[in-house]
Amino acid sequence: MPAELLSQEKFEELTRELDELRTTRRREVAEQLEYARSLGDLSENAEYQGAREMQAAVEERIGKLESILKNAKIVEGSKSDSIGMGSVVVVQGATKGTSEEKRTYTIVGAEETNMFEGKISYHSPLGAALMSKKKGEEFSFHTPRGTQRYKILKVE
């Protein structure tokens, strides 16, 4: 698995979540399973089936977090004038005849992506197109809606 780029904050958040799942959540699910077993016939026991599904989901998330954290590479915000992990970028559509609004994005790792907060992954089409660009550059990238053109107005 390739390295997953994470901010220090996200690494710590995922570490806390993993610890919570391994300790508290596993114990809660085990208690639910034990209670459901005590109700009798497991083949028609909806509580038992639900607890088993919950156990599977918890174990799957634990496995995913362990893999992410094992392969994580902590990155600091970009300190140069070119766009990298942690950069805050202001872009505007560069298509002639349109006056698209300015949009602000923060370049983050895949686990930190949140479009409502303007956090886009460096793996996304827009994120990948922005990497290593500088203020004032125009660039394009392909989306399901066609080729999009933007101009970089600001890089922090």
C-alpha cells in the first residue's frame, strides 16, 4: 500500500479513534453479543445478528485504520509558493465569458477530505491538477462534466 499523506492533527485523530475502537467499542459489542446469546435460539435472533454485523463493522474499521496509520506519512503545510499538501488555494473559473465565483480549497490527504469545509484530496482530479502550481497560473483538468479551466488567484 502506498504511503497515505496525513496532517499531524488527522494522524492523532485517527490514532484516538483506533484506540477507542480497540478498547471501548470492542467491549461494548462483546457485551451486546453476550446478551443476545443469552436470549436463546441464535438462528432467529435479530439482536444477535445485529451484534455480529456491528462486530464485523468495528473490526473492518480497525483494520482500515491500522493500515492507514502504518503507512502514514506526516506532512506539514507547504511553505513554498507552489501548491502542496496543506496549501490553501483560491481559484476562479478561467472560461471566457463567465464570472465564476472564487473558491477556496485546502489540499489534504484522502482521509481528511471534506467538500463542505473546502478540503480536497491531492488524489482528486482538482487536487492533482493543483499540485506544484503557483499563483497566477491557469490550468485545466478533466471531470465527468468535461474539461474545467481555472486560474490560481492565491496560495497560502
